[in-house]
Amino acid sequence: MSTTLNNFLWVSANILRGKMDTIECRNYLLGFIFYKYLSDLELHEVYAREKDTVAVFSGRKKQLEILDKMNKEDRRKLEETMCLKHGYFIKPRHLFYSICQRAAYDNFKLFELQEAFKDLEQQGEQFKGLFADIDLETAKRSADEQQFQEMIVRFIQELADIDFFVYGRDAIGDAYEYLIGQFAAEAGKKVSEFYTPKSVSRVISEIASLGQESKAPFHIYDPTMGSGSLMLSIRHFIYDREKIYYHGQELNSATYNLARMNLILHGVDRGRTHLKNVGTLDSNWSAEAPEQFDAVVMNPPYSAKWSADGKFLKDARFTPYKKLAPKSKADFAFLLHGFYHLKETGTMGIILPHGVLFRGGAERIIRKTLLEKGAIDAIIGLPANILYATSIPTVIIILKKNRDTSDVLFIDASNDFEKQKNQNKLRTRDIEKIITTYRKRENVKKYAYLANFKEIESNDFNLNISRYVHTFEEEEPIDIIKLSEEISVLNQEINKMEQEQQLILEQLASDSDSSGIMEAANRIFRE
């Protein structure tokens, strides 16, 4: 059923695709879907309260009639009721259904929709600036305003026919993530860092939850959260998902808005979210919220530049390592930031390029310190072209605090995947193989190796997976006696053919008076 919803929504996007660039199309589609969801939720909510029963699909026209009646009788009470339960109230004329009705009779202008968005944005911090990336005002001033308005009308009418509440809350949130993934696949390498594929998210989330499944409350933190999908994946592995608290940072405002919408559509109430539209390295997580978390998950921008200012050596996140990540490669800066905010009993999973495993200089010193602490628990090599942001192979590094060992489990999962048209994908069996191997923590020929600290030290703290997991195929030993016999047989065959050749040439010479025939025939055989 969720597949049907995914298809409906993706088809509706075709009205916008090709007329906008990928990112603008994404912002419009996901923003409109979110607004429609809130509008329809309000209609269902007031219908349920009026009928004193669970809301069922009775037709939006009937629901709107009930809402109008309640609004006229006691608007203040209606507004307080909605705000208390959901944190917002959309005026009847601003509801998605109402706008669609007016559009059907050519009685609608773009400014009404912009006005509706602005009205919602003013209803609390969780909605502030949420629709900033949907700029209807600029379109209104453009030369082809009428054409643009007609496109928007067709789009909202296409969405109007979809009833989210037939599918259920999980399906709505999953459909939203599906669309984010579709746009990530289309956006290209430079602008698709906002989404981590579900298969990779599952690997990190399942490992991060091991031994913590029944913990409540459970606090998860993603310092580079993008659309929030990696962080949300944890809900599949924690028993009481209503006790999960989500904390995240995101520098890009458009992506930050995606994450806020994503969490709301997955039923995460505002009391369990703490998201910030700020950078990670320059804006450390503040003391006003929990400073350490049960799980830290990250998919930061790879080998990004950062200031590496000397002041960071006095920062508690970096001080113990005596060196800073290079200016040209902030990979370890992100890793150390996340590790600092991990609880003593927690688990961290971060996706990074292979270079962090073996590069020298400051990165070697940081890596050595982490290994001496026993902080690096496992390294999982992923297939190439598995992420939207890059086609290069990457690794998942699992970190823990206060381990009673300093060994490291190496898993080479780079050869297990399904090759698709534009992207490789981890299959269910590939994921389960990784998780099972991680749990058992045993050597698996050509797949996994548990290295002790002395072995890693002897390799000068180089963690290149190929040093520990040997996947090459050994050549079969050559049987010299058999080979000699085969050569002997071949030589006999060659001698036989040469004798036959000579007989043919002699026959040709005897049958002809021309002395040139013998010479020509010999030349032919030589060639």
C-alpha cells in the first residue's frame, strides 16, 4: 500500500519536473505535501472530536462543514484545542482543501497560498521559516505569472486527490523519505549529501542500537543531519519509539527544513525534537540540551575544508588528540566532534572516505590516539557508488567508549551488493551478513578479520582494510610434470604438421614446370 502512495506522489511531481531545477522541484513538492498533510490532519481531528470517535474518511467536504460550524460557534476553543494537541491551527480558508476548491472555480491567486504558509510559520518555533524555500512572491512578479499559476493549480489539484490517512502515519513518513531519496538520486553528486540511502542507514542504526534496544528515554544525535533520515532510522530498532529524542544540526537551511518536516511526518512530537540550523564544527552543541547521547550517527561532507584554527586545540572536543584535522580534510574533526558527545555506554557510527584509515601526518596521530583508547570498535568497507554524494567506496567506522579491549573488527562488504542502473544497493542479505558478522566478532575468510592492538601497531596504525582482510584469489599451483608432457605432445603435433607441409610442397613442385611455384608456396606457408 505504501508503494502505491509513493507512486502517486512521484507521478504528481511530474507536473513540476522539467519546469524547475531538481532542488527547487524538491522544495515545492515536499513543502506542499507537508502543508497538505497538516491541513488534512486538522480536518480529520475536528471530525473525530465532533463525532466523538476515531476519524474516518467521510469526505473532506463534510469535514470542512463541521470545521466551519465549530469555527463560527467558538473559534477560540477550536484553535486552542488544535494548538494544544498539534501545535498549530490553520484557518478554514487556508486549508489545502479550501484552496483547491477555489482553484477549481478559477477563484484563486498565488498570494493566498503564500499567505497561508506565512500564517503557519508564525505559529511557534517548529514552523518558523519552514516554507522559506518556496518563493511564490518572485513567481508572482515574473512575466509568465499566469503560466506558473496554472502549473501550481494543476499540481495542488493532483495532490488533492490523495488521502494520506488511508495509509497510516508510518506510510506517510516513509513516502516522504522515498521522495527525498528520489530527488537525491536525481540531484547529482554535489547536492545530494542531504540523504543517506536506507540500506546504509539501517546498518548504522541497527549496530548503534545493539544492547540499547530497551533503553528509555533514548537520545540520538546527528551533527550533520541533512534530511534527518539517518537519525530517524533508529526507530526501527528501539522498542519504545515514543521515548526516542532526536537532536540534530544542519548548516543548510533548505535541508534543515526538510529534516523538520520529516520528523513531524513521522509522528515525532515537538517535545522530542531539538534541531538547530547551525554548522557543526564552529557551533558546538550547547550545554542547554543533553551534551552526550546514547547514539551518534553521522554522514558528514567528505574531506571538506575547515579553518583548523589553533583555538580548537583548547576545545574539549579536540584537546586530547594534540593535533587538528588538516584544513583541507575535516573528516577527523567531524568524527571527534561526534565522539565527544557520545555517552560512555553509547555507540557511534560515521561514514567517511577510506583515506581516514591510512593518511599520515596529523590524521595518523589522531588515529593512533583513538586506537590506544580502544575507541575504534569496527570498520566496515562499503561498495563503491552506494551513496548519492559520491561514487567512491566509503567506510562505516563504529566507535565506543570504555571498551575492555583495543581490538578492531574489519569487515570488507565492498563486493556484496546489487548493481542497479545508476546506483549500487545493499540487499537485505548483504545487510544481515554485516550485522551477523559484527555480532559474532569472528574471522570470516575473505570477509572479516579481528585484529588485536599489537598487529595494528606493527602496521604503524594503518587501518587500510586490505591489510587485514585478504580477498585476493590464490592461483592454483602449476604441475610441472603435466605441463612438460603437454609441451611434448604439442611439439610432436608441430613436427607432424611440418612433415605434411613439406610433402605438399614437393608434390606441387613435381607437378609444375615453373620454378617459381615452389618459392611462392614456401613464402605462403612462412607467412
